[in-house]
Amino acid sequence: MKLNYFTKGLSIVGRWIATTLFCVSAIAFIWHGAFIVNTSAMANPATNLIASVDADDAKSKASEDARNTKGFVRETRDKLKEAANSNANKVDEATDNGSFIGRKAQRDAARIEKRADEDAARTQKAIDDTKNVVERTVDNIKDAFTK
């Protein structure tokens, strides 16, 4: 009985020590990471300025990203419309032609297609607006450092 009581206490103390060691290690790791400095950035801070990036490259990257994202939005819209039509056709085939459920499925598919077109147009407009903001920001930074 005494041995069982002793091992239980030893087990609790061992868990506390392991937990404390883990926490101290985690804090030391985080603390050490906070003070790591990039000495090359300190030696020549001008090389790390955002204005040192070629403005034309940044603008072309923003345009390319916008094209890729808009393509993804179009693909998603098309897949959504295809799925809506496929599901409506399956419902129509499973029910009698011209039944209430089949007509409702076709109306729902048309509504989904309409919403997909509207959502895709709004998303593409937001992408264009974001691209324009990035381009204006790059131009403003470029102008600020050339004056």
C-alpha cells in the first residue's frame, strides 16, 4: 500500500517536472527567436526598402496574379453552373416530365446560374480594384523616392 502511494506521488512530481521543463523550453525557444536579427539588414538598410523593388516588376506581378485569380473565378463559376444543370437534369429524369419538382429544380438551377454570374462579376471587379490599388501604391512609392 505504501509503495503504491509513493509511486503515485512520484508520478505526479514527474509530470510537474516534465511540464515545467517543456514550458521553460518553449519560452526559451520563443524568446531566442524574438532576438534573432538579420545582420545584413542592419548593415545596409537601404537594400531592404520596398522602393528598391523594381516597380515595373511589381506591377506586372500584380497584373499576372489578377489574371490568374480571375481565371480561377471563371472556372469556379462554370463548374458551379455545370453542377446546377446536372443536378436539375437528374431531378427532372427521376421525376415525371413537367412535374412540379422537376420545374422547381430547373428554376433553382437558373437561379444558381444567375447568382454564379453575379458573384463572379462582383469578385472579378474586386480583383480589378485590388490590382489598381496595388499599382497606384507602387506608383506612389516610386514617385516618393524619385523626388
